[in-house]
Amino acid sequence: MSVDALIQEAGAMLRRARRVLVITGAGISADSGLPTYRGIGGLYESDLTDDAIPIEVALSGQMLRTRPDVTWKYLVQVESSCRGARPNAGHLALARMANGFRNFTVLTQNIDGFHRDAGQEKLIEIHGNVHELFCTECKRQWWVKDYAHLQVPPRCDDCHGAVRPRVVLFGEALPPRALERLEAAMREGVDLVMSIGTTAVFPYISGPVVHAARMGVPTIEINPGESEISPVVRVRIPERAAVVLPRLQALASQT
């Protein structure tokens, strides 16, 4: 089946749906100029860092506690990859699409904040947001546009405690509140699950898609390459999100 035909079929599925769960990964931000490599937010390419350690070690909770200067060095690199980039047509179409549904929840693995910038409501940032900082001592929290003026590693202005972004580093648990919101959305029920630009290697990402497929709930995948969930989805569109989502948004809004 052609990509055009697959988009038409997915659009018809969306028109019949009322409660939608969308799961997004690094692929949706590729058209904003962000890489889709591994690491926090998928923003690292090399096997080893400049410090001759894997990025998974450099960006770990353990490293942040013992050598915050090392972790912050690579957090700054991650943030600088996002700096100057903007939400693309895919993010914007997804935010507009939400208006036509009773419940439209977006679960993202991305920490770039683009869904938030696009105006997405009912957003679950399961790995956090690189622009939200907090003090590990007094718990003060604040938002920053970028890290350009941060003294690294930063200290809290109020208590001089260690500061970190509210993101999930390697070896750390997912935020309970985000998991609770995902579980609440699943309990309420969904009649369509759409996965966009994710490899779906984590159970909390693949699980909702696999469960929906088993229950006969329509499932859509938008991804140029195949993923762990590709064999189980009902409609798989092998194309970039920025190309597909504006067309799906237009089709979903048709009466």
C-alpha cells in the first residue's frame, strides 16, 4: 500500500476515535534539526565521550552525584543541541489535532520541550524537560530559556545547593507523577494509540501500543524506520512525522 493510501486509512481511523494516546520519540524532532541518536533525549552520536566514558555513564545519576562537573559538561551539550531549534510542522499539527477529540494525551520521551512550545495540552514529559531546573537541597525550581549563562555546575542562589535539570538520567527512576498520569489515561480508556518517531525499546513506551493491539484497539505508527512495535500496529506509515502529521490533522478534522 502506498504512503498516501496509508495516510488516508490512518485519517479515517482518527475520525472514528474520541480518546487518543500519542507516544512520541526523538524522530518527531528530527525535522527541527535535532539528531535522533542514543543518550538523554537521543542527542548523542559517539560511542565514547571526550572523557573516554560512554554517554550513558556521563549522563547517569551516579555521575551527577560524584562528578557533577562531568555530567553538566554533557548536559550543556544536550541543551545546546536544542538551542535555536523550534517546534516543526509535526509538533504544531499534533497540537492542533488535539482540539477535535474528547481526550487527547501526548506522552513524549523527548526532553527538548518542543511539544510544550507548540501549545500541546495534556502533555506527559516522561523523561522531563531540559529547561526546568531545581535545587536538590531547598527544592526551589525555575525555568530557563537555555544554559548559555549558567555557571557550570550551577549552585542555588538561595541555599547554594546543587542544581540539576528535571530530567531522568541513566539509572534513575521515572517520575511517579508522570507514570500516574499515563496510568490514569489508560484506565480512562483509549480508542486509538499512535506512536511517532520512537524505537519503542522501553516497556512503558511499547506497552500501551502492544496492549492496545491485543485488545483490538486501532494503532498507528509513523516512523521512517522499523521499531519494536512495527509488527503489531494496524497501520504503519514509513515517513517523517513533519510530512505525515499535517495531512493527518487535516483529515482528522474533516466531517
